[in-house]
Amino acid sequence: MHHRLNAPSHDTLAIYAARLDDAYRSWPSWYTGTYAGEDTPTHVEMFTWNDDRAGWIGDKSNFEVARDAIRTAADAGREDTEVSDEQVYECGHGTSAWDHAQLFVQVYEGGCPADCLGTHTKECRPGCDPYVDFCDGDECEGDCHGTRTYTAAFREAVALAEYVAKDHPFLDEDDYYDQRRELFEKNLDEALEDVKLHYPFDTEEDHQSIVEHASERLWDLEHYEPDGYADWDEVRDAYDHGRTEHFLSLGREFMRNEIPGQLALMPA
């Protein structure tokens, strides 16, 4: 990344931290199947990508760039990855039911006492005294939402998410365009191999020359198709153009050569 992030405000951090109350955007409760709250969520979803969704190459690039930046923030000043291994959790795309990749980040430093029943309730106010005030349970030691410290990983994750939402769609443009080009090349190669099958009498040398003649039109397709997609019909049209040019070139070369019993034609 080549940009400077703005430090998120406390209010912005609180908005993202509120995802702890959403079973579908918090971890581990959603993945352990404990919907009744047996597992107190510690991490919230910050970045996702799914290749069935429009714009997924940008999502994937942001996901991977953010993951590395968040892990770096978590491990700042350390020589190991023990902190980021705990605070940054990646799952999905091949392991989840919907093939949906998600990046979860730990919100608060440390843990809250297991017997603090009011940990995530509005009734448990900051500084409440369980012997005087009514909190949610006799063992409540205060509102953890109001007294706990946000992790460096979470602060970095929120700053990155806000940058994507408000400043620029891509965290790293070079990474985005590299991934898009790589996928386009793969899809284009597959399409060209399929198109080639429709001309069984062309040689491999013909095919390579056709692609060369069509190269400008073929590469122009990258700018019109989203997410590295190579439209088969467009590839076929460009290929047919290149094929016409290829055989016209062969014909011109043939006509320039000396034909037995005739005068050789002078090059144009």
C-alpha cells in the first residue's frame, strides 16, 4: 500500500465493534453453532470476498492486502506471529458452506471474566458496583464494552475498511491490476484453446500466428470485461479477425514468391 490511513475515531471503532452482537458477523459463535450465546464472540468480520459476486477481484485483493497489513500491525515490535495468529482469523473459500471467504479480527485486548454475565448488555453500565447497582448478574464487574482496549489489529482493520468505503475502492491498485491481469490471461488461454478446436485443419503454427495477428484486439478485451472475464464470443470474433489476417498474409507471401513458368512479382 502506498497511502496513509486516518486513525479511526472512537465512535467509528464502536460501530465496527458492535458486530460482536451479530452472530453472522462474529466469531466463534457462528462457526461453533452455539446460537444461544454459550461462546462469547471475540472477533468480528472485517473483509470478505466471493467469486460469485460482482467486483470480487477487488474484494479478493483488498482481503489479502488487508490481512497482511492487519497481521503486521498485530505483531509490531515482535519477532514472531503469536499475536496475529490469535487475533486474525481467516476462513472460507473452500472451507465454508457457501465458499465465502471471511477475515475476522479480535476486537478487544485480553479476555473478559467468564462469570461477567453483563459483558455485552446495556444494563451493565461502566463502573457499576454489583453490591449497590442492579447489573445483569451478581458477578458483573462492569461494562467491558466501555472499559476494554481495542487491539492494534482491530484499529488497523477499521482504518483499512474505512479507507475502502470512503477514499478508494482498492487498498493496493498494483495488486488489484496484477490479479485481474493474471486471471484474464488464464481465462483468455482457455477460451483460445476452445476456439482453436473449431478449426481442426489449422496447424499449431497457424494458431500461433493467428493469435499474434489478433493480439491487439484480444488484449483490448481486458479493459471491457469485469473481474478478468474473457467473453467467449468476443474472443472468437477477435480470433476470426486474426485468422483472416493470417491467411491473407500467407496469400500475399505466396504471390510474392516466384512461380515456375511465370515472372516473379515485385514486392509492393
